[in-house]
Amino acid sequence: MASVEIEYCVPCGHRSRAQELQAEILEEYGLGVDRVALVTGDGGVFQVRVDGEQVFDVDTDEYDAEAIVDTVGSYVGATA
């Protein structure tokens, strides 16, 4: 099973976006993931990691929740 971390910038107000993404991942994959953890950060960070591998970084990628959920799914399928 996959372990997902969503690191988000607290001062930037990204908590809602992180929580929404967390809910979407859990809704889509449920027991297929070990955890979907929210990790606080600063400096504008918004990154998603699956099993320690970065799959999204707001600095280099356009935010698309559906695409991020799909990418997470490729890890869930590979480890299921």
C-alpha cells in the first residue's frame, strides 16, 4: 500500500486545498493507501509525495487535483 504526504504552506493559507486533496485521495482509494498525511510547512510549499517520491510541486507543476489523484493511483495500483 502507498503512503501519501501533502506538505502545505500554513502562512499562505493552503490548508483548505490540502484537506480537499486529502479527502479526494481517501475517497478514491480508501483502504488502498496506508495514510494520507498533512505536513505543515512554509515558504509557499505545496508538495505531494507518495512513498517518499515527489509527484507534485506547486513551484514546477500546474495544480490539477484530478491529475494528482490519478498519479497517486498509479502508485496504489503498483503496490496493491
